[in-house]
Amino acid sequence: MTRHYSAFSLLREGITGQKGWEPAWRSPEPKPRYDVIIIGAGGHGLATAYYLAKNHGITDVAVIEKGWLGGGNTGRNTTVIRSNYFYPESVALYDLALRLYEGLSKDLNYNIMLSQRGMLNLVHFPADMEMAARLTNAMQINGVDAELLDRDQVRAMLPIYNYGPDARYPVAGGVLQPRGGIARHDAVAWGYARAASRAGVDIIQQCEVEDFIIEGGRCRGVRTSRGAIRADRVGMAVAGHSSVMAAKAGFSLPLISYALQACVSEPVKPVLDCTVIAPGPATYASQSDKGELVVGGALDRIPSYGQRGNLPVLQNVVAGLIEMFPAFRQLKLMRQWAGIVDVAPDSSPIIGESPLPGLFLNCGWGTGGFKAIPAGGTLLAHLLATGEHHDISRPFDLDRFATGRLIDEAAGSGIAH
Amino acid sequence: MQIFTCPFCGPRPETEFHFGGDLGNARPEGFRAVSDADWSRYLYHRRNEKGAVREVWMHMTCGELFAMERDSVTMEAAPGQALHGDAP
């Protein structure tokens, strides 16, 4: 059986009729007991399983998934990767993710198609350049690449933008993170799943967690649609459904679930070679390798678990897009969808032990979960393996909502969550 | 466009409304005696339920807060109800 992906194995399988490929991951029956259970086989859950095996040597692990792996927000995001945040705590977190993404294709032996084409935050008015300089300085002080661009530099980089005298969203400059970019989102889920499965992790799909097994005030496992599964350490990485799981475990979380929409156009020849966000319309876009324009914007403002968006937000996003790029008026939208994102009051994630001992949280990523997958997995794996915080995850503990040490990135980096 | 019903102005487009949190999330009494955990629950923790929800909404054009029962999956929304005094 062919296990390793390489040019040589591709050639060999091509000659021998493609009969030797083995499935990318196993689909075993759940065992009654594991060392660690992870709820949710999205990017964060699968990455957690992978790093438990890789960094801590813990392979007796089950990842339990209600639907199919990578079928939630991991398959619904706009694939943007960046670490252009303001606070040192956030930069440490998101740049850990970006650095891991930079080596991930090799690490997993799976091409995640990372394209560091640059993340460009536009600035519309001269007065806003002060805040742009502040963000650029903060990023540089925190050791992350950042460049403050003037209007001419933006124009050279992004020629198809509307620079006309009557443009509704004019350009005064921009903040560029050259290492930012996009990756293939499904490949991230599939790559982690394959690598975790090969390390011995059981990925159990079509298995819904119905309740927690709580004994002596500790989480001792989960009751699922396929029977009870026990473990002394349980992690959950279920994004928009975190509050639903928390209610089963007997506590609440400082989260609200909203729908976040995205859409793609029909494919066209290359016209846009960076990821660009305009704060005015709160619209951002990049062009996929297939040529589709991948477009997103702000949250729907009505709390929701329905995985579909409302028209007013989509209208705003599309109106913003065609103001930014008048040439895109001719394009047809092919698909529109939404994922359910769990938003914390300070737009920062929650990582740490839950109020139920033995149950560990990875949630609250809001609109920015995809870019953080390798870091979320590394940090939750550290917590599950050691019971202690990693230095990078400590500031993101649930206790910050009682101590008041919030990490308010909506205010800090001005990035809409 | 979804239509919500303000108890004072009648059916209006969703863009005129602002989410105001869980219904019945009363501010804790006794400023200094309230624990950090209780302040945190009041300020930040939300029920965030899947399915039937009871919430406070503001109709921004008239400025009134009111109670509304919705379904957070189907997004069906019952007409808003005026809040009376401290209830509920």
C-alpha cells in the first residue's frame, strides 16, 4: 500500500493503475475507553489529536464528530491566514499558528497549498493612517512582519481597485503583512486527519455527543449516539456549538453564536494576487487557485444556529465589493453559505480548563478560527497532556472574564469580528 | 430581509433592530458585595441557546427595548412584547 505522498509514489501509482493508495484515514468503531477524547473533528480538534501524538506521545485518542470531519467552519471559511493583531498576547498566538502553517505541508506530508501572497488592510482616509501606523508599529514590536504602505504603493500592488475621484471607499494607504495569505481549508482538515490517524488516533464520525459522564465532580467521558466512551481528559473544539456543549456539562460561556457568511464568484483569470480587506464596507476578497473570487464580510447581527445567512449582510458585502472593484460587477456569484461562529465579548478565543474539571475548552475563535488551527491544536494538546497552560494560552483562560484582563482585539487591531 | 415586529411600531425590517441580550438577565444588587463571578455572569455569560430563545431587543428607530421569543435555528420570530416594570 502507498502511504507516503511524493512525486515518486504518484509516478509509481500512475504506472500501476492507482490501485495501491490506502484510505487517508481509518474509520474505526469507538473503543469504550481512551486516554483522551476530543469532541469535534474540525481543524482545531484534528490538530489537537495530531499534536497530542507528535508533541506529547499520546496516541490513545478519539476524535468524535457529529457529522463528517471538516464539515463545519473548517469547510466554510474564506481560508485567510494572517497574524496582524495588536496585543502581544494575540500576536504570540496567531503568529505561532502562522509559523506552524509555514511548515505544515512538509510536517503532514500533505499539500495544504499555502500561498503567502500578502494580507493587505486598506486605509481609506488620511486621518486613519495614524491608526494604521500604530498597528504596523505594534506588529513590528511584537516581531511580526508589517509594512505601512502609502497610496502609490497600494496602487502599484492592487491596480484593479477603484481609485477614481468619486470612489466611495478611497485609498490613503494600507497595512501589509507579506507573510499573510491563504491555504486550502479542506486540505488542512484532511492533512491533520490523515497524520493523526496514522499516529494511531481514532477518528469517529457520525457520532454525536449527547451528554457528559460526570463522576466525583469530574468529567470522565461522554455518552454518544454510539454508546458511552470514557476518558479522564476531554477536550472540546466545537466552535458555534460550544454553548450547547457547555450547557450539557452544567456551565455557561461568555459566547454568542452568529452566522458568518461568505460567497464565491464564477472563476476568472488571475486579477487579484493578494488578500485585501477594506474597512469601510467591511468586505474582503481573495482569488482562489481555481480563479473564483472568495468574498466575505461582517457577521450577521442576529444570534443564530441556522447555517445560512441573511440578505442584508450579503447585500452590504456585494455592494462593498463592486465599489472596491467595479470590474467585478459583471461577475456572477456561484455559491453563498454561512458557518456558525462563537464570538466572545473581547473577540479573543477561550482556551483552558472549563468549570467542569477534566473538560478543556478551545472555543470563542469567532470569525478567525481557521487561521489559528495549528496554534489552537498545539495549545489544547498541551493542556490535555499536562493539565497546565502553555505560556501562550494562559492569557486566554476563561478566568479573564472575572479578572477583567480582556484582550480586546476588536478595539486593538480594528479587525471586525 | 427578515421582518421583526416591534410592539410599538409594528412589523419592521431586521436592520432596524439591535440584539440586547438574554431576557431576565437582571443586574446583581449590592455593588460591592457582588462577587467577580456574579459580575462576570451578568456582564458576559449568555445562555446562547439553540432553538427557542427569549431575548431583549431594541427597535433602534423608536429606541424602545422589548422582549421577543425566537427560534435560533429556524429564525422564526414571534411578535415582540412590551416590557412592564421590572418584569420578568
